[in-house]
Amino acid sequence: MIPGARLILLGRQGAGKGTQCVRLSRHFVVPHISTGDMLRAAVREGTPLGTMAKEVMDAGGLVGDEIMVGIVAERLAKPDAVGRGYILDGFPRTVPQANGLDDITADRPIDAVLDLDVPRELVLQRISARRVCRDCGTNYVAGGVDKEPWICDVCGGDVTQRDDDTPEAVSRRLDLYEEQTAPLIEYYERQGRLIVVDGVASTDEVFRRLTAAVSYTHLTLPTSYSVEISVVAVP
Ligand code: ADP
């Protein structure tokens, strides 16, 4: 049997979290839980949450902690996440969210927190070229002569630039990342769960580094999480 895993992937916007989470979720056979995707689905469905979230998201802000912790608690209680684990993408994003997650996962703690490290200048370039399928969320890179209309290879949906990938919203999100999310690196370092992975490499190489980092955790910390780990570019 393929062992499951309970993982968090941290990293700046455009670090490649979405792409790597899809691959990690297939590799460990666990659900990929992206709070951004959940909010975008709520926006598409026009639910009260979606209506509230759209305004915040388009401005590059953050949806309230209590709401986010509630959404994630509900999702992690579903049988697939309870039985096999999950990979969390985009959550937690603030220290109060991390505290909320500690409470939710008290019985089944997180195995590892992976910080996909890519410098700000590089993610800015990547985000300006990022295109996303409006229906299934698959990421693409624009370059040269783009197809118009651009149809998703996976589901046939429209591939466009995200509404919140404007230069102003991106810059606000990156600032918020430094203020609100970067402190989580220290938070998880103190808990001995953090593994820093250098994300400046090909998609395949970054995936190899991430899976190596998780195996390392499983091998060295089967029962205890008290040891501090910080590995840059797992060999
Ligand atoms: P990005 O990492 O590029 O900002 P996401 O898809 O993870 O993209 O999130 C898109 C938007 O959804 C965020 O800018 C924010 O407004 C909202 N969002 C997603 N996750 C959270 C969260 N954990 N807490 C608060 N807001 C969130």
C-alpha cells in the first residue's frame, strides 16, 4: 500500500505550489486541498462565501481567519482526508490559521511542512506569465504567440489570466506574504516540522526534492516531531 501523508506546502505566490501539489497528491494518493481553489469554486457558484471572497481576492487581500479555519476543518473531516491524509496548499497563511490547524489536527498531526523557496524577483516574472484554466485550475505559462481562445488540455475550459494576477494585486499579495505568512516559517521551525526546499529548478527536479524531503521525514521521524530539520535542496 502507498502510505498517505499529511503535508503543508508553504511558498510565495508563483513559487509553483499548485503545480507541485497536483503531482504530490498523485504520488501520495491524497487529496490536494487548495483554499484558493475552494474560494474560486465558491465565487463561480455564487454562494454567499463566494460573493464575499471575490472582492477580497480581487484586491489581493486575505479572507478572514475564522472563516478559513472553518472551511478547512470541514474539509479535513471528510473520509479521504481522515483516512489517507492531504496536501494543504494556501493554508495556513497566518499564525492564527496555523493555531487553528494545530487544534484541528491535534489527533493526527501534520507530518511535514515544506517551504518551497523561490525569491520574490523570480516569482514576479512567473506570475506575469501565469495562465490558469477557469474550470479545473490547471496552470499554464504564456509565452510568444498565445492561442486565442486558449482551451485547457485537461478539461476543455477557458485558459485566461487570473483576475487577481494584476500587478497591483500581486504586489499586495507578496507584501502580505512577507508580513503574515513568512512568520509561519519560524513557527513550524520551532515545532521541528519545517523542511526548506530550494524551488529554483525544473518542475521535475523540484518534485524530486520535495518527495525526497518527505521520505526523509518519514524515515527519521516516525513517531516524534521534536527534532528540528532544515534542509535546503535535499540531495
Ligand atoms: P496565491 O497564492 O497566488 O495568492 P491562491 O489561489 O492560494 O493564490 O489564493 C487566492 C486568494 O484566495 C488569496 O489571494 C486570498 O485572497 C484567498 N485565500 C486563499 N487561501 C487563503 C487563506 N488561507 N486565508 C485567507 N485568504 C485566502
